[in-house]
Amino acid sequence: MATAADVSDGAAPRRLRSLYLLLGFSAGLPFYMFNAVLLLRLSRHDVDIAIIGFFAWVALLPTFKFLWAPLLERWGVPGFTRFWGRRRGWIMLAQLGIASAMVGMAFTSDDASLPLTALFAVCLAFWTTTLEIAADGWRIELAPTQAEQAPVVAANLWGYRSAMVAAGSGAVWIAAKADWTWAYLAIAAAAFAPFPILAAMRGEGGARGRAGALLGGIAGGAVILAAFTALTAAIGWVVLDTAARAGIGSQTNVTPFVLAVCVLPFAVLAALLPRIRRMDAAALARLSPWLRPYVDVFWRFGFAVLAVLGFVSIYRVGDVLALTLNHPMWNELGYSLEAIAVADGVVSLLASIAGVGLGGWAAARWPMTRALLAGALAAAASNWIYVWLWSAPVAPAALYTAVAIDQFGNGMAGAVFVVYLSMLVNPRYPAAQYAFLSGFAFLFARLLAGASGTMQKGIGYDGFFLLAGGLSLAAALFLPFIARIRPREPREAGTA
């Protein structure tokens, strides 16, 4: 396994891929636990499908990671950063947060208090996202070109998707044999396993004092985690109280409101772009450490940024919608937890690895436009397969076939998409700009996912997955415009 120092000193590409296989595994384990597994858990507890859809909004948190990504660029974690460096320091703190949030979800696994379930789910989403921010920024620094990015992205996604499969399949299997508490505790232990591996790596720049840095980091991390949990609880109480006063509940059709909110960011950006384009190098927004990385995106792309952001917003929307309701649909069809565990396990893993591998190969060998088109077609097919599953006789073979096609297409589209987003980034601000672009990419999808339960009530599961596939295919309409977009060089934007 490569250390941070090994990688930064120019270690072999194999070592860099090994490092990002580990980091992908660290981030992938918790993702299913606040997403698909949680939604399945709620389904088994007979929570209304509309409320289950609302829980998909927990996944909105990564969309706004650009709000705290600059903190990771400028500040370190007390204790950890002194010895292991800023990137690894944040990763280690995030792993502490992930483990503690999953323990909280384990001991509220009866879902008797949905607000408490939501609190720990939000905490888990936040710390998972924080880990990804630190890892993504480091990846773009270490592998700046498209040819270098593709194999690292593939390794990272193999680790990520393998962990998602391990978490999803493992948690469901344990829940079938024991209960949801043991399922979450087991995945919490697995998610924490990379922490001692990182702690055993040599320090940044030959730093000394490992034991003191570790104790200081754990103590400081405990304070940070407690403060964040308390703040999240206070904000959550305000949000839920406001929703209750507004009369929003399981019978409320939130889809029109969600669509209006989705349009709002584009309207605001369109209004601000002329002013941003006229800014000179001395403008406050271009000097501010907080705003500069984001202003740079709009300066370099100009009005073409609206097409770029529109494209990235719709490219993965079908897959996000499918992930929101595919597990509740399997439960509705009557599939057992054991059958779901197999589908989420070896079937999903093998298909996902194949899809990611093909997507990484296509992104490295083909023109990006052709690779993106292939990913969009694969994603559409992966969503439409659930239309067939809804009407097919209930049999494990049918479920496994659908999941294999779904995960292959999802993996292929995901690998191509990560490389494309990485190529949009200015290397001067890798973590902040990738956080913004990848967060914005899922804003529309995750907003819409929160309305998936009310949509399903109106059009059924077959109509829902037919729509999801159509949205994936619609991304191809942007490609003729995307292919012609060229950003200004950083030096022309005054940022070099």
C-alpha cells in the first residue's frame, strides 16, 4: 500500500491505484446505509412510500459540499493534520464521524422516531461527503490529465462500488439473520477498518510524534463530532417544525415545488454571469479565498457554463431515481431479504466491476463525447430493465438479471462521468471546484428523488422507471453542444 509520501514523491501508478481503491472503499461503505439500505429498512417497517421518498433528500447534502469544501483547502484537523497532513487528516476525522453516525443509526433501527433516524442519517451523509471531498481533491492533484485520471477513477470506483455492494448485501443478510441493529453495527466496524491503516502510514514530510497526534486528533474529533451533531439536531427541529406548520406531509404533492426549485439555480446563474464575466483580476470575488474557486468556473466557461451545468444535472438523474425506489419495489414484489442480499452482493459486484472497467477504458481511449454517449445509453437501459421486472414473474433469476443490467450500466456511466467532471476543473482549485461540480451534478436528481414516492403513487412503478430511463437518455441531446465548449485558459482568466 502506498503512503501519501510515496504517492506525492512519484510512486508507480499501481501504488496510486491501490491507495484510491482503499479510499473508494472507505467512502462507499456508508453510502448505501443512508440510502438504499435505509429506504429498504423503512419499507420493512411499513413507512409510507411518500415519507420514504422524503428520506431520499438526505442524499441532497453531498450536493452542497462546495459550501464546506474550502474549509478542507485552508484548515487542517487538530492533531491529525500535524502528523499525517491536511488531506489525510480530514479523511481520518471523516471516518470517525462515519462510524459514530452508523452506531447512532444502529441503536435507532426500530425507526420508532423518524426524526432521530433522520438526524443520524444526515450526520452519516455529511461525514461520508467530507471524506469524498478530501479524497477527490487529492486525486486531481496527483493525476491531472485525462489519461492519468481514468485508471485512478476506475480503481476508486471499484473500491467504492465494491464497498457499496458489501454494505448493501452484508447489511441486508445480517438483518435477515439477526436484525437491523446488528447490521448497522457490523458495517460501522467495517467502515472504520481503514482508519488504523491510514494511522500506520508514515507522516507527511517525515513528521514525528505519531502517538500524540493520534490522541490529539481523536480528542479534537470527538468535540467536533458532538458539536456538529447538536447543530444538525437544532437545524432539523426548525425544518421539521416549519414543514409541519406549512401542512407538508405524506399526502402532499411536492413534485411541482421541487421542479420550481430545480429551475431556480439556473435563473440565478444566468442573472449573475454578465457581471462575473466583466470582473477584473482585482475584483473582491476573485480575490476571496472562499469565492475565488467558484467564480473561476463561471469566468472560464462564460455563458456556456449553463449548458455544462444543465448536462451534468441530467446525466445521472435516472440512476439516482432508480436507486431511490428499486429496493422498495423489490420489497413490494415480495422478494425476501435473502434474495435481495444476493442481488446486492455478488450479482451487483461483478456487474458493477465490469461496467466501471468498460467506462474507465472508454474514457481513456475514446473522445469524451463518444464515451459520454455510451454511458447515457447504458444508464437508460439500466433503468428500463425495472419496467420489465415489475411485470415479470417473481423469481430470483429475474431479480438477479435486472440488477446485473442495472449495475453494469450504472457503473459504466459513473466512470465516464467522473473523468468528465475532473477534466472541467482548474488544477489550482481541485477540491473546491470538483465539490461544486459534482454537487451541482446531483442537485436536480436528488431534489427529484425526494418526490419519487409521490410520483410513484401517481404513475406506478413501471411508469416511474420508464421516466427514469427517459431522463438518462435525454442527456444525449446536450452532447452536440458540450463537444464544442472550450474554457478559457487559466492564465487568460487571471487565475494562473
